[in-house]
Amino acid sequence: MYALAVRFDVRDEEADAQFDALARNLVEQIEANEPGTLLYATHTIEGEPLARLFYEVYADEDAFQAHQDAEYVKAFLTARVPLLADRRVERLRPAFAKGLRRG
């Protein structure tokens, strides 16, 4: 299993709406095309209206690489740049969990 969490801080309210539209489209594409993506969840953060957190779980690093290589992911990665004030990526190593199969 391969997992990561990504925090996005969006530039402003206008960028926030655009970012959410991009994220919605991205998740629809992932759901339709990525069997190796086990979980791809986007979250808002309570008390921080311009922050988003993505939690991503892949079957393995090959599934993550297939995700990264998808044209719709590349388009999202490019389109999000002018909308963001900051981004932080945490690569995760699952330890204890309910509902996640061990790789």
C-alpha cells in the first residue's frame, strides 16, 4: 500500500471555487479510470475555509505512478498552480487502520 496526504491552501475565495471544481472533476476521472487507487478523498478543514486536505491510498507505488501519469491528473496539477498560496505533501506509511488492506 502507498498513501499520502496533501494539504492545499487556496489563494482566495474566487480561487477556492475554481479549485473545488477542478477537484470534483479529478475525483470523477479517478473513480472511472483508476482501479489501483483504493481511496481518494478530498476534505475541507473546519475553521479554515481556504484549506483542503486530500487523502490518497493506492494499492502500491505502481498504482500511484499510473495515477501521476494520467493526462487528467497532469491537467489538474497544472491548473491548480495559480489557485494556490501553499501546498504540503506528506508521504504516509500505514500502521494501524480499519478498512485498509495491508500491502
